[in-house]
Amino acid sequence: MRATAPFSQPVLDRNDFSGQNLDGRNFSDRKDLHKANFTKASLIATNFFNRNEMIGDYTWSIIRPTDLSEANFTQANLERANLTRTNLRGAVLREANLKGANLSRADLEQVDLEGANLLGASLVKAKLFEASCVEAVFDLTKLNGVNLTKANLHKASLQGADLSGANLTGTDLSNADLYRAKLTDANLTGANLTGARMSDGTIHP
């Protein structure tokens, strides 16, 4: 397994990483990446999960999320990246590759995921309140307990996604593809399902 090498200091002193190859890099010691620019960067298997070990306990009990709020990841390659618990509020991830990425418990409120590919990613208990996910791919994605209240998933693909216990209150799922998606205990109050393909293959009127 490839080690996550730390950045050299010259790179760490900047918040403009656009177009760089950052595969396997470790950002876990960078707590503040507010408004950083990762446009078209390659971040395969990159780690953004910041953890602080409690002395004498040997358990990861104190979580200090990395701040990636309003960062720009347009067309960035974040395949298999670890973004657990990160703050991505208002970040731009348009057309980003997030295949297999771990975004569990991440704060993605008002994030722009339009056209992004999250195939097989994990967003368990993530917050996507008012997120824009138009035409995004969530096929086979773990969305258990996710908060998608008032999010826009128009024409999004969620084939085989696990939305068990998800909050979809007021969510726009018009023309979305929910074929074989798991919706057990999901809250669809006020959701717009016009033209959506449901889990059984039928088209919602």
C-alpha cells in the first residue's frame, strides 16, 4: 500500500494547488484550507482527515475537521480521497471525480456537485443541506442517514444507492434515476419526484 507522503514546505505555504499532481498526499496537518484552489488537480487517495489522539487513551476521540469551505475542486480527481468529517461548506466540486471517496459525516452544505462522479463513494451521515447535485452520479453510493434537505438532485443518477434513513425533505429528485436504490425509512416529505425512475423501475408521474 502506498504511503501518504507529506508535502514539502514550499507547497504547504500556498493555497493554490490548481493542476498539480497530489496523488497520495497527506493534508491531515492542514486544518485551514479555506478557499483553496484545487481546480483540475489530481488527488487520488489523498488524505484530508485530521485526527488528534488523546494522550493516554489511544483512541481517536477528538476530531478536528479540516476546513475546506469554499475551496474550488472543479474537475479535480479525488478518487478514493479521505474527506471524512471535513468542512466543505460552499465548496465547488463541479465535474469532480469522487469515485470511492470517503465523505462520511462531512459538512457539504450548499456545496456545488453539479456533474460530479461519486460512484461507490461513502457519504454516510453527511450533511448536504441545499446542495446542488444536478446530473451528479451517486450510483452504488452509501448515503445512509444523509441529510439532503432541499438539495437539488435533478437528473442525478442514484442507481443502487443506499438511502436508508436519509432525509430527503423538500429535495428535488425530478427526472432522477433511483432504480434499485434503497429507500428504507427515508423521509421524502415534500420531495419532487416528477419524472423520476423509482427503485422498482416505474416512472413517477
